[in-house]
Amino acid sequence: MKVSTSGLVLKAIGIIEENVPLFLSFWDPAPTFMVYPFAYQNTHETYGQMVIEDNELNVLTKSWITTEADAWGTITTPQGTYNNVFRLKITSLDSTIMSMGGGPVFESGYETVDYAWYSAAHRMPVFEINGDFEDGEYSAWQVSYLVSETVGIAEKPADNFKVYPNPASSHVNIDLPASEGSVVLKLIDMSGKLIHQNVISQNQDKHHFDVSSFPKGVYMMQIIKNNETISSRKIIVR
């Protein structure tokens, strides 16, 4: 993201380990997520697209994003109570087109609705909910709250993890050494939303999870131990 006096722009999505980019893709055009000043009942619409290339496979993602300040008041989280906060409702219509060898393979579309609560005393949201609507009811994937405003997470490489098949259409297998102990597996889509999370116990040296119901596209898999990311991998679901 790029923050300026005029607004907040989504520039790129990527993961870096040991100062080496494992994956980096830029929005072009880059969507302006929010414009400043932004107040209660303000609405902003933007558009962006991103192309991810992986050998012969190309993935084009298009996003139409509407940001609306739809509520204000007081909110209490485990970190405390925040007064005079306003809530952003962020609706994103996303289209993914995958092509291989110059020909289209598939096209899919989906809608997500996220909520973020902002306080004037903090640069980051103090509370967030990520989800979508199913049969007219809102279903949350992830709920988070602000603990600190530290930017950046130190990562260390872990080359002894095996992830296969990749690309995958039905399932993904993960082999990990027993010496790693219990770890948390997270699968995150290209908009940063948590799609899958599971705890792998220290007695499991193999883990299998179904991806057949996931929207086709590119995901980042993170393996976390003791609240530290020890491995990041790119996974393609097709």
C-alpha cells in the first residue's frame, strides 16, 4: 500500500524472505482504496487489475471496490475501548480469468464484504471483519483487532517443507519434519483474505486439505510456529 496526503492506494501484493522476493505482483491500474479526507456517509468507488504470470499459466484478476463510511460510534476490543470511530464497509467484486498457452482455461467471479473500524488516534484499523454474504446472511471468515502498529514480520526460511501437487485442482499435500512440532497453516488469497486455517499437530508429518471448493486462482500458503512465519509458498488452484 502507498499512503499519501490524498489517499490510500493498493500498489502490490507479495512476500519477502531474507530480503528476497518470493512473490510480487503489481496492480495496474492500482485501485485507490480510500481518498482523504474521508468522513461518515462518504463513498468512494475504484477499479484495479493485476496479472500474475507463472511459466505458461497467466492469472488476470480484476477488482471493482466500493468503500463506504456507513457507521460511527464506540467499539470495545480486548485491547480497550475506542470512542469516535467510524466504520468502513468495503465491497469488492472480483473476476479471475486464467489462461494457459495463450488460451483461456476458466473465468470465475465472486463478491466479498469487509468491515474496518478506524480511530483518529491510529493509522491502522482497530477492528476488522472479513467475509461475504451467503443466502442473504453475512458469513465472517476472519475477525481481528489491533494489538500494535508495528509494520513487517520477520520470516525465516524453511526449505524442508514439501507442498504438492502445485498447481492443484482437488487437494494439496504438505510434508513437514516432525522436529518442527505443532504449526499453524494459513491459506490467503491475493486480496489478503484468510481462506483456510488449520493446526497441524507435532505428531502429524503429513497434512492433506481439500481445495476443490476454493475459487480458482493464486494463493499464498503460510506456515506459522510460535506466532512467527517460518515458510511461505505460492499455490495455484485451477
